[in-house]
Amino acid sequence: MKLITKFYLSLALVGSLLLSSCDSLLQVDPKQSIDANGALNTPDAMNAALNSVYSKLRNARNYGRDLFAVSDALADVGQTTSNSGRLIGENNNQPGSHFTAAFWQNSYGAINEANLILAAVSKVEGASEAQKARWEGEAKFLRALYYFDLVKVFSYMPTAIYQPGLIDQGGIPVVLEGVITSGEALTRKTARSTIDAVYAQIYTDLEDVKKLVPAGRGVQYGSGAAASALLSRVALYRGDWSKVVSESALALASNVGTVTSGTAYVNGWRAPVNPESMFEVRFALAEESIGVNESLQSTYTAILSLTNKNSQGGWGDFIPNATVRGFFGLAALQTGTPATDNNNWDVTRNADIRAQLYTTGNTVRGAGRQIECTKFMAKSGFAYADNVPVIRKSEMHLNRAEANYQLKNESAALTELNAFKALRGLPAVELAGNALLEEILLERFKEFAFEGQRFFDLKRYGRAIVKTTPAVNLPFDDFKILPALPQREVDGNPNIKQNKGY
């Protein structure tokens, strides 16, 4: 997804959603942008513009790190190590330690660019109808994904809205028109849409994607299959259970992505492109690497290579807690001598194939040879950059199992759950009622550990976040479940109400 850098976008002005005064305009790296001054009228310019919107997904505040690592640090997946001091506040669920203003700003900057693309599609000279459909479809896929990520973070879920005697502050601002000039930006004072209205807009965009780009051009781009997969997750968060079932079925029937099992599942995490991916964020160039401080690889493990654990790597800031270690039977195991050689250490494992994605690290940076997750190990061929699976095909089975349970179709839910368990080397269970739901959610916990879903699963069921290391018991009615909206947005727009507690 290399950008066509001869086109530049002067999107320093990205709308009132990103600024409260001319002094706080978001500055956009011109190397990841295109010229808004008449440039969106050629196919090359449109391709470059679209690449710019894709590129913002790589940002550390989005899928470069935070949508996976911060989410799981807020939840009950792991514990911090103090190796670098990162994610400690989030793991302790401290006030102000949550998703940041930079996540909001980067996402709304991308949305603004997508809106400009959509406005320009019909005006591109010399473009075929197929090209126009692709630009429109991919831009709407990206807009939907950014809006979904924003609303799931900054708002309550439709399935669990806490109202402490006050009307909930709502969803997030939804804007469907791009801005270029400061005048446009400063005069627009968009209020927060209702939660339901935000989800309705995401539905609309993704349904359009299915019509516009049914086949797609690779898992690093939006497609009809990826739209169905994302709709399955969006509908799950919305509690639209019948929609979950239908979209999961469409995604599973597509030829995009493969449900893997056994060693193929483990090997998929070692491949440059995970075969389960239905949509992933692509890191194609070494200069796109997030770096040693904040990449997913560096956040989760202190090693650079599974074949030489003595090689100094990242920080290993966030590691599995006792609960996750218990899921997979993980305990440090010396496999040879001398004990000082990090390569002579591994972990015990149970029959769950996912246990193969954890091992011991090394003692550099004072890491203490801790047990670490190795889902992200520089699969792109250079350190600190992994193509990040945003949606994996296996998720469709768990989404459909949960939805069928909520639709009172427990037989179908149990059958799907047991089929999924078999993929991971686990025996079938015989469960009904609430015990069945809890088992489905438990499988989600195990499957998506270190992939950023656990926090949102707890949030959509209105559950407390309970941890022993660190000691945390955060009830759902605590204001820290939601982050603060960026203060400059609230200060500069009287129509935006801040989340409670801030």
C-alpha cells in the first residue's frame, strides 16, 4: 500500500471535530496525503488519497498498538511488567489512563479524508465505473471501521448503557462531508449523534460496500466479504442477533480468509499474512515500523526471534496474567543447560493449540524471562511491524454461537461452540442456559487474548472489570469505563457533551 507521494493533501484543517482553535489544528504528514487543491480529479490522485486513509490505521493509537494493547490492558487479560513503564495506568484503570485524544484525532482525520474522496468520486476524469465503485466502496468500508472503533471506545454499547439518573451523553459526532478550509472547519459544530444513529450509519456504509466491491482486491483492502465480517461484529455489539447470524454466514461462505485449526492455526501467526484474515492492516515497508517502544511486538514480548531468545528485542511491557496462563497450562520450564541461556527455557502447555502462541522471553532490559504472547513477531520481515488481523474468519463462529444463544436457539449455539472447540484441540461440552453463554464468552476470551476484544466484551455485557494483578474491581457504573472526549473538542464545540466524570 505504498503511497503515491507526488500528491499531497493540505489537510491541516480537518474539521471542527479535530480542533477548538486555529492554534490546535491537526498537522498531517504530507507523505501520507494528497493535494486537496484540485488533485482529486484523476485516478492516481484517488488511489493516493485512499492509501492515505488506509495508512492511518497503522498509527500506534489505532491498530499499530492501542486498539489491541490498550484495550487488553484495560481489561483482565494481562499484567504490566514495569520494564518501560508503559500501560501501567491503563492496567490499573486509573483516571485519565485510557484511549487518548490522539486516537480521536487520527480517526477523525481519516474520516475527513474518506468524506472528501466520496464527494470527489463522480468527478474523476477518465475513470471507469468499476474504478469509481471501488473507490466509493473502500472509502465507505474505512469510514465505517473508523466510526465503529470510535463509538465502541467513547460510548456505551447498545446492549449495556449506564444511566445514573441522567440521560446518557450519546454516541459520537457523525459527519459525512469533508472540510478543507479553516472557515468550514470552525463553523461546523456537530453534536454527538445518538448511539443508535451511529450504528445505523455504520450499517448503511457496510451494506453499500457489499454492493460496490463484492470481490475486493486482497485482505488489506475493504471488500464485500470483509464488510459482512465487520457487520457481524457491529451487529454483535448492537445486540442485533439475527443480523449477526446472517452476516456471519455470508462471511464464512466467502472465499476471503480460511478457518484454520491445529498447527495451521499456529503457523498462521508466523506467516506474513494470517490465512484467517478477512481484513488486516498492512505494514509493507520498513519505514512503516512502529518502532521498539510502542509496536505490538515490543509491547507483548522482549524477544526478536523465536529461534534466538538471547537477541535483545522489545520491552515486553504487557504479559499474560494468571488467568490466561491457566487457560493454556503455562509455566516456565527449563529445557536444557545452562540455565542462563534464554534458549534453554520454554513453557509447559496443555492440549489447547493456542498455548503454542506463548513462551518465555529473555533477561535483557530487566525483563526477567517472563511468559509472553508471541502472536506478533515481526511477520512483515522487519522488526516491530506486523500485518495486523483486524477481523479473523474464526470469529464468525463465535459470533454466530453467541447470537444463536441470544435467539434462544441453544442447540445451534452448542453445536457451533463445540465445532469451534474442536478446531483448537478441546473436547466437546454439554451445557445449557447461562452456563452455555459463559462458555462461549470464555472461548472468546481465550481466542482473542492480546487482540483487543475482551474489554469490549465485558463492556457490552455491562460487567465489572476484576483483576488480581493488579488489584482492580471496576464496576460497570464507574465513569472510568469510558474515556474522556478530547477537552479541546468540548471547549470548542458547545454542542458536544463530555462523558460523565470528566
